[in-house]
Amino acid sequence: MKMDPRCTYCLLSRVHYEAELATDDKDKIYRAITECMDVMRNTYKPGVAAGVVSTAVHRKAYEIIENNDPYYNLKELSNSTAQKVYPAAKDLIYQNEPSLKEAFRRAILAAVIGNYFDFGVMGFDVGEDVFDETFMNVFYKGLDVDDTSEMFKMLDNVVYVADNCGEIILDTFVFDLIKKTGGNITLVVRGEPILTDVTMADVRQLNLEDKVDRVLTTGCNAIGVAFDEAPQELLEAFDKASLIISKGMANYETLSERKMGPIAYLLQTKCESVAQDMGLEKGYSVAKLMR
Amino acid sequence: MKMDPRCTYCLLSRVHYEAELATDDKDKIYRAITECMDVMRNTYKPGVAAGVVSTAVHRKAYEIIENNDPYYNLKELSNSTAQKVYPAAKDLIYQNEPSLKEAFRRAILAAVIGNYFDFGVMGFDVGEDVFDETFMNVFYKGLDVDDTSEMFKMLDNVVYVADNCGEIILDTFVFDLIKKTGGNITLVVRGEPILTDVTMADVRQLNLEDKVDRVLTTGCNAIGVAFDEAPQELLEAFDKASLIISKGMANYETLSERKMGPIAYLLQTKCESVAQDMGLEKGYSVAKLMR
């Protein structure tokens, strides 16, 4: 996905958000905002990929606030919130003895609802206090784009690109269903902390290694996946996958820039720019397969 | 009021908004966003007044989109919307034969509600379709800060600094009440089009000259009042006023930078930065007197 003019102020608002998470020092916050504007000015050219700008901007912000994981506490909060909703979600997915295919569809829906976990997206905040309620409401509303039937036929060798903490706990329902169909799962997480995204530390803390066949990382702290910084084995895993499942907007922004597939994007369209790029509306729950 | 880090992305979002009002040309929109970032970078220093940055930014935006009045159609829309609510508002103000003082309080409330007219403020949009309903709801809720009793004693020689079109039609209730107390009114409007603000063209179109004793302008298209570009007679009017009444956030941002008064700020606190600067909360209906 290409950088949209709207991404400029959304990015700056997120820089401000994470700067305030890390520090009360007004001078540092001022420097974070203004030096990130410089970075944006140097990287935002017509036609540039959004991920190139956002990665450079967040790296500069982390450098100035001198904190490589300002979202640390929010990640913990997301995980504990998701753990609370987990039993009710499991009941919903397996109620009335669904077929494997129907259970898979419901697990995907739960994973898409998990993408509501996000902090600092401009105008988008689902606090931990209302996540339970949000989960139930969206579960009964269902997916706005539902390509799960097609996806269900392609689970032989899945590469699953994770997004946020909290969300990852609901992703495990999908892992369980893929395993039940006999499929193989390669989970991909970030190489280093960035935003509220899952890293190897979270994988270990949540025992996710037991749920999948192997875990790879993006090799760095880029927003989404930066192919020029990605390990060779990740590129090979993408090449060999029967299906890539990509969670969230940042993975969409970066994976959509490279010809590969088939790839299923699971996300909430939290902003107009991504929704428009996908040919959808803002506020959709999406499981969209692209070949 | 000083520039807050939050003003950076709010300003950029407004540049984008007005660029899209004026043009579909993606290159122009890109240039408006990026060159306004340059202007912001050059003007935003710690401690700078917010109005200095916002005036420079909007002037650059108007230059690049080659349009000196991108909000023209929205101004017309605001005026026609306000005209529709005018009769019901008048009934509310004068119902049950109020005292002059009580009618003044209600007229001020109506004028503060009029400050909901605004387009392009990030996260804040009261469309013309819901303004009627908004008016009634806020009228019955009343003012969150109500210094109208004090103001009522100071109406001898009022300088009234107008803000948006639409809003100005509800301001006339206040003009009527000031005249009924025997007071004198100098209305101040912008010297040239900027955002949806009232100019001399609007004053003539709406026959506002009949409602007040004289009309002055800010002498330019600055956001709020730029004192270094203001006509001498405006500065003298401020000096001689028994009470300055200032409408809206932009006038607050600029007038609060200069020692003068007494001054009453009538506004909706539409953003955290202004609310915080006034020691209030976002979402308040405010008539606050400062000496």
C-alpha cells in the first residue's frame, strides 16, 4: 500500500502518543514530533510505500524518547484482557458441535475481532474495559468480508503473520483449527519490539511454540514486514506457503507491496486509507483472500 | 495560547481537509501537506504562539491549492443551517417573559452553541443534518462555565470578535440584548477569507451592519487576530472596550497571548489543547470571563 496524505497526521499523532507513554519531558516530546516530521519529509515521496515512512518515523521516535518498547505496559494489558475473554470466545466457537469448516470460520472471526486490540490509532480506541462487550457484539454481527470457505481449502502449509499482543491469544483458536485439519503452521512475529506487536519474548511468555510448528521473526522492528531486512528463511517460508494469513493493517500495508500469495488479510479496517486501498469501507471486519 | 505538540497533527489534518475541498489534484494535495510541514517545522519552536504557526500554515496551504476561500460553499451551508434554527432559538430565548439578564444569558448560550459550526476540526463534526437536534440538546443542558451575570454588568461598550459563518446568525441574539441594555457594539470580522470565518462580505450579505454600531476587521486573513497586522482603530477599540467578547478557539488562541481585558471567551472546547490551556475539559460549553 502506498503512503496516503492522511497517513502523515495519523503517524504524527501516534508519535505523540508513544512519546507521552515514555516520558513527561516536554523537550523530548517536542523533539520527537519535530524530528519525526523531518524524517517524514525525507521519506514521503509520491508513490512511496506507507511502511517505509512509518518504519523510519517510529525508529526516530524510539531513538529520541530513548525507549525501545514504550508500549510494554499496554502489551501486558492487552494480553490479560484477551485472556479474560478467551473462555467465552472458545464456547462461542465450539457451541452446537460445528463442522471443522464452521469452527474455522468462527475462529477466524474471533481472530479478526482480536485486531481491535490497538492503542494509539487516531480516533480508534477500544479500551480493555469494553473489549468483552465489543467481542460479543462483533461476533454476532459476523464478518463483513468472509472468504473463510476458500481459505479452508488451503491450510496445508500456512504462514501466519501475527500483529498485536492480546490479539495473538485469540489467534490461537485459528492455530488449533489448522492443526485439526492436519495443516502445518509457521508463525511469524516481529524481530524486535515495535508498537504493541508480538515478539519472541511474547511467544515464550504465552507458550505459543506449543501451538504451532515453528516460529520465525521478521528480523527487525519494522512496521509490518520489511523485505530488505527479512531473514532468508522467512522469504522461503512465504514462497512455499499454501496460504499466507496476514493480521492487521501494518502487515497489509507492507505485504501488499510484494507479489506473493495466495494471501488472506484478516483485519479491522480502522482507517479510511487502508479501507480505500482494499476497496472496502472503514469499520469492516475482514477476512479477504487475494491470490 | 502556546503551540501544543497536538496542534501539529490537527493542523496537518485541516490542511488536508481544505486541500480536498479545493482540488482533486493529488500532486497539489501532496505539496500542500508536505510544504505545510516545512512551514510548521520553521515556525514551531518551543513557546511559540499557536496562532503564529497556524496562520503561516494555512497561508501556505491556500497558496499551494491556489484558492483563497476553499470553505466558500461550507460557509453558505452554515448560514442556511443557522437560519433554519433561528426561529426556534428565538422562541427559547424569549419564552416565559425572561428578565433582560436572563434573556442575555440564554442569548449567550445560543451564541456558544453556534460555535459548534465548524468544519475540518479533527474528530469534531456537527453536520448540518444534526445541528437542530444538537442545538436543542445543548440548550437544555446549559453552559458548563457561566460568567454571564458578571458580563451583563459590563455591556456599555462591547467589542465582539466574531468567528464562523452560521454561528454569526446566532450571535445576533446577543447583539439584540446588548442594544436593549443601551450598550454599544463594535463587531470585528476577518479582513480576508480564512477557514469558515465571517468577513465583510458576509456582514453585508446578512445585513449585520443594522444590528451593531460599527464593524471593524482584523485587517488580514490571519487565524484569530494577528496584532502585528491589525489596523490601529482595532487596537484602539480593544483598549476602550468595557468588555471584549471573543468567539471560538482561534480567537482565544490569539487574544489570550496579549494583555487586555476584561475579555469573555465564548466557545465550545473542541480540543484537549484549548480545554487544558483554559483549565477546563474538552466538550464544554463555555462563557468564561477573564480580567
